[in-house]
Amino acid sequence: MDGNPLSNPESSPCLIVNADDFGISKAVNEGIAKAHGRGIVTAASLMAAGRAFDHAVALCRAFPGLDVGVHLTLVAEQALLGQNSSLAGKDGRFPADFHQFLKRFFCGRIRLTDIRAEWEAQIRRILDCGLRVTHMDSHQHLHALPGILGLTFDLARQYHIPFVRIPLEDRLLVRPVTAQGLVRMAGAAALGASFRLARMHGQAAGFPSPRFLGFHEGGRLNPENLEGILKALKPGRVYELMCHPGFTPEDPGIRSWNYGHHTEFKTLTSPEVRSLITARRIRLCSFVDLSDGLPGLKHHPVLGPDGKG
């Protein structure tokens, strides 16, 4: 046994396919919902501060089988608490991107108490819609920062959210060296260092977490790299694959990310992908399945020392 509390060596691989950025735009929302209805997406992380939040909530009700999590947000969107916070400018908006956020955060210009208050407001906004929330992660993985990670776990306990993403990529594949790949590798190294620093300060313990996949392919999941991921899944393990399906976003700011939203949508709804999942006996599941005790999965409340077991 590999030590991960969500592993069972006698079972098939279990895969949660989780779509990030639900609520950021109507085009992205529609792509996520249809990738669930027609494809392999089993869960989505909902942005309470997203400009298309109400549209996403309506889709949650139209697709009750779509598992819902909280996509905590501190950049690019309108802060729910407006100007009454060190997080927002005079226009009530968060910093434009994670670079601006990190500069302000490490210069001491953002208060942790304001992050807690804003994130509580985001969690409550989703819960007040009557949705069951089973997992929590964040836009651009900012919850993994030292100081913020401990706060994230505290909020998960407070609101009884059973799973928190640990965004450390499970080492399944040797990927080709490309310019984009080098950027993602640098980001993965920074996330790993940040998480380990948080762990040294006792901020990372107490929650199970599926093995995380999809960071290196973020915004660029295609049939070839998804096939490689699926073929490398190991029996008895539980994985979360992060993805970003959608149709072409209306907002030029989102389009500037150069994400292949529509390519991801087509990949995740491909009959060939579904056939490969069947052939390799991979079980598609959700965080709800883990919470409710899917047969063949062992659920324990405590992680191993690296957050993954």
C-alpha cells in the first residue's frame, strides 16, 4: 500500500475530473456543464466572486449530479466585501493577477484577517444557495501560500468542507521540454516550496486529498496529453484531474490567458477518451462519492506528512 489514506490497492484507479473557474463567464459555465452532461467532468469549483456566478448556480440546479466545490478567489474579480478591505482597490476589485497579489501580500499590504473575511463571504454565498459543498481550492492556487494555507484549513473545518486541494502534481509522466512546460515546471516548484514551508509551520494537516493532476497541462489539456495521464494512473489510487473546459469566453481578459477552453471541452467529451477510461477500468467518481464512502475506497480523516500520503 502506498500510504495515501485514499488508496486501496485492490481497486481500480478512481478519477475525479474537476473543472476550475465555474462562474467566471457564461461561456466557460456552459462548457463545464456540457462537459459534465456529455463527457467525463464529474465536479466543478465555483467562484462566488465570479461575474457569472448566478448563471453557474442555475446550471448546478439543472445538473444536480455535478459535484460542487468552492474556488476561493483573490485576484482579477470584484471582491464581495468591496472597498472595505486591504484586498481591494478603490474600484472594489482584487489585484489584477497573482504577481500583483504576491507583491502586495509579501510587502505586508494585505491582511490575513481580510482574506478570512472575504473567503468566509464567498463560502457563505455558495452555501446560501442551498448547494452541497464537498471540496475547496483556489484561483491560481493562492490558498497554498504560507499563512493562507492554515487559514484555508481552518475555514474548511468551520464550514465542514471535507476536501482541500493540495496542488502538488503527482509525478506520473515525463513531459517534453517546451517553453510553456518550463514555465509550468517553475510554477510547480514554487507551489511545492510554498506548501512545504507552510507544512513546517504546522499549517497543513488534517484533510485527505486525492492525488493532484493537471497543473502542467493547465489550460492546454488535449487528447494526447490526457491519454498519457489516463494510461499512467495506478490501481488503487484516487486522483483529481484539474481541467478548464469551456467555450470561447466573452471577456478579453480571460481570452488573454491563451487557454484552450474549447480544445479541453472537445477532449473531455471525446468518445475515444470515454473508451480509454472503460478499457483501463478507471472509475469516474466525485468528492461526494468519497465523502459518502464509495465501495472499494478507504476513507480516513488524516493525511500523510506530505499532504498526499
